[in-house]
Amino acid sequence: MYLERYPYSVSVSSLTYTFDSVGPRGVIPKIVRYNLENMGWGTYLNLAFGNQCSGEHIDTLSISNNGDKAKLLATVAATVIDVTSRFPDMMVYAKGSTRARTRLYQMGIFGHWDLIAPLFDVFAYIHGIWVPAEKNVNYDGFAVKRKLI
């Protein structure tokens, strides 16, 4: 199954991806950045996504309403696949800038579970703990780890 997505460019560091949303509101530059973060259990990549403002600044709160939500999410997902192919030992963490956006990410994950589960172990954060992700539970964040195939 192929999901329509936008072509993107990747930075030399392989941690920043840029692309354009194209729709009724025009061309809106988007950016996905993976920031290296450290927790007690190790280092992971924190996914940040939003409108690209000046330089590499990300506006994670703007609402584009450009009629391409599915294509945007598919493009972000493609960057997760790409960055984890470049850094296969890294876990990627994602949480929306609002509860509604986290819920949107969750719907995207479980709506395409048959494509995601073969590639990634998916974990979800709820009530202060990490658990294997399951359908029909609202979570506070998600982490994926590429399966070693």
C-alpha cells in the first residue's frame, strides 16, 4: 500500500527534513526536526513538526488548513522511516503540541497499523509509564523503535 506524500529534502546532519504543503491556502513550508535528547535510560530522537518560519524555526502551534492532512502525516511518517534507517538504534519520540494533535498522531498510527507494525515496535506513554501501544486507549505520547529484521 502506498500513501501519497510530499517529496522532502534532508539536511547534511540527517536530522532535519523540509517540504512544502500545497493546497487552497497556497504553498506552506513545513519542517520536521529530530532533536537528540537524553533520559536516564538512554538517548532518543524527539520529533518536532510544524510550519517552517525563519530559517529552521518551527511553529508547532499554527493550523494550516491546507486540505492535505493525510499527505502531511504520511510525509512525516516517511521521515521517521528515513531517519530510523540512518540511525537504526535510535528510538523516536513524538507528542503533539496539543492533546488534539497527539490524538491525530494516534489515529494515524492505528489507522495504518498494518504498515507500521512490521517495521516498528510502538510504545505509548500513559499515566507516567511506557506500555506497548494498543488501540482504543488515549495516550500522552508515542515512541517507535525500528525492528531489526
